[in-house]
Amino acid sequence: MKNVLVTGGAGFIGSNFINHILDNSDDVFIVNLDKLTYAGNLENLKVSQNNKRYKFIKGDICNYELVENIFSDYKIKYVINFAAESHVDRSILGSQVFYHTNVIGTNVVLELSRRFEVERFLQVSTDEVYGSLGATGLFTESTPISPNSPYSSSKAAADMMVSAFYHTYGMPVLITRCSNNYGPLQFPEKLIPLMIINALNDKPLPVYGDGMNVRDWIYVLDHNIAIQTVLEKGTPGNVYNVGAKTEKPNIEIVKLILNYLNKSEDLIKYVSDRPGHDKRYAIDNTKIETELGWQPSFKFEDAIGKTIDWYLANKSWWEKIISGEYRNYYDTQYGKR
């Protein structure tokens, strides 16, 4: 049995990962450590919560004693660090929590992974650490790091620390840098769920600037299979870019959602651009394809429809988040943060 610590497993990507692994593997025991901040949601893990190979622990990855006890009690041998403050807009409004969680928290988990001699430590990062591209070109693993927001700079700092642990201590670390994710269970502040929910409620759909900022999109399940592949097959000390070769301007995404829902484009509202807004991201995933044999399986045209349909079918999930009802539930069950 592989004992795996997943940090941040109640968030969007982490919860999808846990549900996928427990549903498709019978030799993995997962400990999910999550602080249950505003974006953490135990409802995301309803299908996994009664699995005997799953344990949830509420707590902060910056809490050294707590994390140490987890390593000791559960004989952790694999770590996947999803835990992060991740919303760029929030990092612009206040950066301190981003550096606390994304940098200090990563250091705590790294130090304990080193002490307890884990077999693999995988840092889940982002293509945003590379900065912004012009009209042409792709991010490769050798592209210099050049972050432009407090969020991406905190992730870049964490990546560099992970790399330093490999070079200094010989720790078996791995880093994945993925393009923009979409799919079920994504917190409503992100572009795609925000536009879906606003459109369903006939509210304005805010679009930064001229809407021509380009992102490279990947379905969350494809990303999680890539993480699993890197964890199992990746070469320690390496970075692996993960993308689906699906570049689209934000405005195209917004119009596609409106068209799918038979809503008027009059709902689009252009707003002042975000400070330091990167113009374009695009991933070259040649390395993970050629070295590890991973390729994305979902076509954007199909997966975006699946995503919209999920939000249509799970209205109660996002309505509770919007209303804040989950906060009372969390405080009752696990104590106030």
C-alpha cells in the first residue's frame, strides 16, 4: 500500500485528483491535509469520504508539529503538494497569505519529507511562473522564470526551493507546471465557473480589458492523470510542463458559454484590465509526451460542454458556496479557522 499525503485536497484540482485515484487504484492510502479556507470544500469529496483508504485531516501545512505527526502516524512515503492560495486577483489585493502558504508551507512539507525520507515529492505548480508570452512561442521547461503577479512569484519561489532540495539534499522531487484548468468542482471565482453562473443568473459577465488575453486550457482530469504519471514515472529533479495545446482568448470562452446556454452577448461587460495582466500563456508539453507517454485525452469542445452541464446539474453545490452556507458547516464540524 502506498501511503500518500495530499495537501490541499479539498480544493478544485486536489479533490478531483483524490476522487480519481481512489476510484481507479486499490493500492493507495491517501491522507488529505487541508485548512478548509474559503475555496476548500468537503462536498467535493463526498464520493471518497467513506473510503477506508482515505483520511481527512483539517489543518495548515505551515503547522510543523501537525505535519510532522502526519508523517509519523501514517508512514508517508509520497507527497503531492496541491496546497496553495491560487487566485491572482486576491494576490493583488493582499499578498501576505500567498507567501505564507505557498512558500513557508511548501518549506515545512519539504523539510519533513526530507526528514522522513519520502520516495517522491511532487510540487504542483503553474505555467504562470514563466511570465507572459508574445504573439508567438511556447513555454518549455527551460524557459526562464519571470513571474508578474504576487501569486505567480510565490509559486516561483516555492518551485526554486523544491529544486534546491534536490540539488542540496538529493531529495527525489518533481515539479509539474500546468496550464489553466477547468472542469467540475471549480470555485466560482475562476473564469469559466464565474461566467457560467453569472450567465445562468442573467448577471453581467465581467471581462478584463479587451478580452484578448490568451490562456492554454486543460480539462482537470487530464491534468490529474498527468500528475499521476509524473509521480510514478518522472525523473527526480525534473520539471514537466502539462498542457493540452488549446489556446483561446478569454472573450472566446465567454461567448462560447453564452452560446451554449442560449444567453445574449449583451451580458458581457468589459471592465478595466487587471494590473500586470499577462497577455498570453501557451505550453509546450513535448517532454512529458515523449519521456513519459502522457497525452491529453479530452478535446476542449467536448470537455467544456461536460463542464457547463455539470454546473447546470449541480446548482445546489455552487449556490451554497455563493450564499456562504458552508462556512457555518465547517465552523461547526471542525472549529473556526
